[in-house]
Amino acid sequence: MKLSVIIPAYNEEKTVLKTLEEVVAVNLQIDKEIIVVNDGSTDKTEEIIENSIKKFPESNIKLLSKKNGGKGSALKEGIRKSTGELIIIQDADLEYDPSDYSKLIQPILEETANVVYGSRIKNKDNGYSHVSFLIGGIGVTLATNVLYGVFLTDEPTCYKVFHSDLKDILTNAEGDGFEWEPEITAKLIRKGHKIKEIPINYYPRTKKEGKKIKWSDGVKAVETLLKWRFKKIN
């Protein structure tokens, strides 16, 4: 068994090295590959990734470079090239803790789930960077629950883990930006896949520190959930 860690990166020169160091350092009961997708960065992100590959030659880090197209487009590219039976999404901004991998992949290894989301809300010790981000996340999650009849606590979480059997759903999504996430959530639920949530650690950063998501992305997420509640899916 192998875990494919997919890391989309856009202008993350301040944090991508530390992120890779933490991902490399994680010891798992299965192998892992690390696929970093440089989504058209204009800073030193790609140079730092290339140096990291040289620094950790035994760590199976792969670099994919593409024109800037959004987080969803980068994730789809990385997932297409992945070879692991398990897939996890990892942001390059140090908000999430790779030491949580073991508990996140366990339900899939035990064959009790094939989709696992890491919930920031279920860990009461977590904070938030600004109340607007907290309210936005709660709003998107509430919309998901009302529209799809589920009981999630944290739909917009970065830490989403999938069995590779679901790659077609993940890579055939229409969304190329942040809306990729609510789209695949909607499609997974409509296709009968139950999402298991596990509490995770969260270290939020502010917009000043480089946080890229905006209030308009929350609005688009709700629009996406509405769209895929009724649109025909293959």
C-alpha cells in the first residue's frame, strides 16, 4: 500500500520547504509518495521544491509544473499522476499537521471507509485566523448538510483522504479553483459514499501571512453545492 500526498503550491516560497520537511518526516505503516504541483508560481517556490528533491533524494518527491489555473486544476493534475492506493490533499501553507496522517488513513486501511475528512471543528483546541473564515466555513458546511442530508462538521477542510478507486470523480470534476472541493463532496455523497470525519490539528494563518481564500470563494462554494445537488452526474 502507498499514500500519495498531493501538494498544490502557488507562491508559497515562505512555507513550502517546511511543509515538505514535515511531510517527509512522517513515519507511516505504508509507503508514501509526495507530488508537488507548482501552479504557475512567480516567486521561488519551484526552485525551493527542486532543492528539496535534492535534499531528500530517498523521499520520493515529484514535481509537476503547470500554468496557473487554480487549486482544483493543480489537484486534478497531481491526482492523475498519483500511484498510491490512498490519496491525501496537503496544503503548502503550514496550517495543517502531517502528523495527523496516520489516524486519517486508518479507516481506509481498515476498510471501514473510503473517504475521510479531517475536521478542525472536532478538535476544540483549534483556533481560527479571523471570525469571517470561521463563519464562512460553518456556512458552507451547513449548506452541505441541508442540501445533501448529511451531518458533517467541516466540509471546507484541506485534509481530505480518498481511496484511489475514486480517482475518476476527483479528476473529472469541472471546478478548477477552490470550488473543486464542494463539487467532489457533492458528487461523492450523491454517489452513496459516506464521509468519515476525524479530529485534526489546525494552525491558521492570516491574509497578511499569505492566506489566499476570500469571502467570494465561500459564496462560490455554496453555489457549487446548489448546482451539483440537482445537476445530472455520470
